[in-house]
Amino acid sequence: MKSIILRYGVISAAILLGTGYVFRQIVGDHNNYDSMMIAGFASMILAFSMVYVGMRAARLQQPTKQIAFRQALFVGLMISLFATAAWIISWEITMATTMQDFIEKYTAHELADLRASGASATEILEATASAKEMVVNYKNPLYRIALTTGEIFPIGLVVALGGAFVESRMKKKNT
């Protein structure tokens, strides 16, 4: 089981980081936040396909070719945590090396979008205060890690739950 978790965790992380890098090269401008978000979530979806593949491999490794829901869920969550850790480390390295001013530029972009949408002065004032607070909070690595985890791990959790449900119901003849 450990070898399956490690194998598919590494593959998932490699897909996540590799596609993330490729998409960043395609998008080019680090200030193209909408495209960066789409590319990031596309990378996550591709990477988390390995969660299901890993659970299936764990099921097929069993002598009965069946796996309990809890066991499949454990495998899926461990692979998801592996990919999540890779995503966090990658983001922290990116922040430290090429995007030190990310949060300042991102909040400025969001405020500009809000102004362009015709928001009221009160809404803009509230958003500006919230953006300033976000900039301060984002300087704290623990806050940033929690926020980054909240971006990616829920997707892995959903895939792990769905995959565990499906794989735990597979019968011996369905290999």
C-alpha cells in the first residue's frame, strides 16, 4: 500500500508541477490572474486523476480484487496530501523567487476590476480595507499555507471520496 501511495503521489505531484509550469509558460504574464487560475485548476484536475488510479491499483493489489471504503479513502487521501504538499512547496518557492509582490498586484487587480464593474464607493472602500488586511495576512507563511491548502485539498478530498465510493463497490469480476 505504501508503494502505491508513494508511486501515485509522486506521479500526481509531477503532473501538478509539470502542467503548472507549462501553463505558466503559455500564459506568460504573471498578472493574467484569470488565465493563471484556470491553468492552476486544470493542473489540479489532471493531477488528481492519479488519486483514482492509485485507489484502483490498491484494489487490484488485493487478493479478492476488492477494497473497503476506508482503505480506498486512506489511499486517496494520502495521494491527495502528497500532491497538496507539492503544490504548497511549489507556491512558496515561486513566491520567494519570482512573485514576491504577488498579493499586492493581485489585490490591486481585484480592486481595479471592482471599480470597473461600477461598484459603489462604499463597496470599494470596504474591499480596499479587506485587500489591505489580506496583504498583511499573506505575509505570514502559516496564513499563506492555510490559504493555499484550501485551494487544492478540497478537490483531492472530493476525488478521494468519490473514488473510494466507486472502488469499494467494485466486484471481483470487474478488474
